[in-house]
Amino acid sequence: MIKIYNTLTRKKEELKPINQNRIKLFVCGPTVYDESHIGHARTYISFDMITRYLKNQGLSVFYLQNITDIDDKIIKRASKLGIQPVELARKYEKEYLEDMHLLGVENVNYYARATEHIPEIINQIERLIANENAYETETGVYFDESSFQDFGKLSRRNVEDLNVHRINPDNNKRNPGDFALWKKRDDEPFWNSPWGKGRPGWHIEDTAITELYLGPRYDIHGGGLDLIFPHHDAEIAQMESVSGEKPMVRYWMHTGFLNVKGEKMSKSLGNFLTIRDLLQDYDPDVFRFFVLSTHYRSPIDFSKSALEQSKNSLGRIYKFMGQIIELIESDLNETNDQDENYINKLELARNNFFKAMDNDFNTPEALSIIFNFIRDFNREINEEKVSKSILKRVMLFIMEWGSIFGFKLIGKEYYEDKTKELIDIITDIREELRDRKDWELSDLIRSKLKDLNIVLEDK
RNA sequence: GCCAAGGUAGCUUAGAGGCGAAGCGGUGGACUGCAGAUCCAUUACACGUGAGUUCAAAUCUCACCCUUGGCUCCA
């Protein structure tokens, strides 16, 4: 039984799909105006793991993500660079997808661009106006917060608070908390609409897209903690007003922030790190392990030393796997009289592992079970009590872990490229040999290196 | 001000009333020609502070201290 922490109820609830064993999942995608950063990576790695686990548990998942490819930031940046907004958006969308691929995020079934769903957006706004949930002003079309009783139910804010802290009141709006569905603009990229030229507001693309592909009600909606308010509250208001059905989403899932040295990562603080910067220095798997070694809802503090720790921890698992494979390829007995005992131990560990994952995807606890298991089995292996058939089962268990956490444990060497350092060591040793006038061995080294197209030229 | 999340060994993190957890790191030992890997032991008064409830509190209650975040750009 999988339990999920639902932001809406602030409780863990049993996952019950709306439709048999199918899960419809939507996660808010990025606004593609710049390179993606490691905070994005944290969120999308988390939902990738979640999707992998749901699939492992026999659920059929349709994972949809939007791409916000039109908004103020894109337009501003593009005009600064003297290029078309669409050009900028496509460039960063491409980089985003490449980054995700490198990080092993590969379970999104469909990416939906906002600009390719303008008719659906307009149609949804028209229905909101018809329902008297929205109204038109000189500057655009706005959602009327007072028309939706549950407004703010996800973030648990009340409307009065929202109105007090409004920064720039727009006098055309009925309530300060009303948000734009359609912005009337004709000096920027625009689309024609019943309200003239303009472009969509921030929140409407998601509900237009999810209504099209997932319907008015679906299972899980995810995103970063920072989207709860106002974005997800706005989505609920829009969709539940349009359809009259509720809840729009059964389970709201939010990932915690990634901080750097205890502070929020931001460009102004100078602690901003893009995925590309990160991957200059670290293996994607190491970052992935780092992310999954903290619960997805907890804040996670990024630092070089934390990544070093992750690298060593992950290395332990890779080494164990290497050892297992080596033994399976050895001439060990296929079975022995201890097998039953080990099958029981293995099953116990496996059950505990799944129990941890069932509990709101508790990857840190699941990892601690894996490490305990590895220690115990290392001990047994040292004492040479384990047969080949057991080792094969162990291998399958670790690989199952790998498939859920997103690590390819086979066919991937776990070491850094130290070629340059290695050559330095070899040439140093050869220099030592030459000093000793061991011409035979130093010539042999030179010729062996030449076979590898590495040419040494002595002065 | 309002609303959240959090403070657990040197570090990174789980746990949520009852045998002191996992990894990383440090130290010692076993194994090894040496090293590594691995194992064992050890390092640790482990639970922000002060009260309370309870046979029993890191876990529940209250108060307080501290950190971080959100409060219409945000993953």
C-alpha cells in the first residue's frame, strides 16, 4: 500500500488511482528563459524516482509536463539579446531536455508547450467568463477570486491576507487577489483572441493542458514547494470553476527546496549553480544519489563536501555490485545447503525496502536498508557461505534498487577520467628507469604507449 | 506582522512513545607480500532549551531560543 503525503490535507494518504491501476501525473515544467539549475534538477529527479517506483509497483503512469515557452522573462531576455522569444525558448528547452537526459530523468511521456495550446487556453477562459468566474478589463481578462469559495485552500491562506499585502493594486481589478488569465498586449509576441491581441497569463496554460490530456480530474499534481502559492491555488480555482468537479487533483505533491549553504540559491547571492556547471565537476549519478539520500519533501543543502560523501556512498554500492558479478563469474557452487536461509534474509530486506518506499517514497530509509543488506552480505561472502544462485538473486535485488533510483549498475565504470594523471605517473616511473639506465624496460614502456597512440619523445 | 519547514554523533541524513540508526569521515584490529576492497571494534553524554503528561518521551502537550523559507518572478 503506497502512502503519499498530500499537501492539500497535510496528511499521508493511501494512493488510490481514479481509474483502476492507471495514474495520471502532471508536474509543472520549467519556464525556458535560461539554463536550468540544480534546484530544477532536484525536483525532476524526485518525480522521476516517484514515477519509477509507481511503475515498479505495477501502476501504469502517464506523466505529463508543460513547458512554459511564453512569458515576461522570456520576452525580456530575448529582446536584450536581440532575438525572437521563440528562438530563446527553443534553445533553453533543448538544453533542459539534454540536462534531464544526462541526469537520468526519462519518464516524462509528453512535454506540452504553452504556445501550442493557445486555442485550449482561449476556450477555457471563455468558459470562465461564461460562468462569471472571470471578467474583462482594459488590460486583460482576470479571474474573480471572490467567485471561488475555496480560493487558497491548498496554501491555506485566506483572502483577506492576500488583499492586505498586495504590492501594486490594479484599480481595474475587482479584487487585489484577482489574477490574469489573458494579458492584452500588441507590442510583443501576441495571439488573436476574443479580447483582442495578447497572450496567456501564467496559470492558465497548465489547466488548459491538463484538461486536454488528463481531463478535469486526475491523480497527482507535482511541483516545487514554491509553486503552492499562488500558482497551484490558481490552477485549482480555474479548473474546479470550469468543470464544476472537484477535486481537480487527488494528491498534491511538493518537493522541498535545494539550498546552498543553508540559503536559498539565487543569482543575487552568487550561489547559483546550473546543471551544466555541476556536471562539469561531478558525475550525474553522484548528484542523483545526493538528491535521493534526502527525503523529497525535506530541504536539501548543497555543498561540495556533501557531494563527496554521496560519491563515496554510491561507490560502496558499485563496488559491492562489482564484487557480486565477479563471484557469479567465478567457479563457485551453484547451490548449497545455506540457500534457503539466505533467500529468507534477502526477502526480508526486500520487504523492508518496499515498505520504506511505500511510506511516501522514503528513499533515505530505503537506502539505509540497502546499506545494511550490503554489510550483512559482504560478511557472508567473506566467509564463503553464499552460493551462485543466491548471488544472482542479490544482483537482481540491487539492480531492482537501481532501476527505481535510476542507476545503471552494469556496463558503467565507476571512476573518473584520470588519463592525464596516469600518463604522468607512467612517464615519471620511466624517467626513474632511464636514470637507472634500464633502457630495455623504458623502451618497452615507450613502445607499449605508442600502441595506444600515445607518443613519448625524449629530449 | 501572517504562514510554513526545520534544529538527531565531526559531516550528510532517517526514525516519531518502549531493544541508542544508515552512510561518509577519524582511530584500532582481522585479512593481505604491501596497498586496496571487505569485515569487526571504537569514535560518539545523539536527539535546540525549560517545564509537563506517562511505568516509559528524540517521539505527545505547553512555553521559549535559534535557523531557513513563503507572503502575487520562482522547481
